[in-house]
Amino acid sequence: MNISRHEQRVLHVLAQGGLIRFMRNDAGKVTEVDCFNREGLRLADCSLRVFERLRKRRLIRSRSGGPYRITREGLLAVRAQLDNR
């Protein structure tokens, strides 16, 4: 599966325990997304376009209206990266 660099970054943050919070409009459509890592820092690479592509490919999902998290398919699709701390 071809995954862009921005999608890889978002999936990597989610695989380490991050989440995507979202805002919906009155019609129920997601209009704004923010990706946070496990320490609570915001990831600038997460746009609405990247979010929609990940959700369409079923690499992320929300349960019971909560924040979006990575799925098992997403964990299999993400490439290993060094954690530069």
C-alpha cells in the first residue's frame, strides 16, 4: 500500500499512543482535525486531507464518538522509524 510521508508521520505518532481529535459541523461532517502525540504535543503534518485518506483506507477509526486511534491494519501499514528523543 502506498502511503505518503505525511500519512506515515501521523500513523507513527498514533502507533506510539497518540490520538486525533476532531470537530464536526451541524451536518455531522468532520471539519477540523488535530493530531496529538502521547505527551500532548500537536503534530503539524495532520491535515483534513491526510485524515480523510487514513479514514478511507481504514487505518484509523473512532469508537463511540471518541478520538480517532490507529487500527490493526494501520499498525501493519506503518513502517518502523527511529525514535529520535
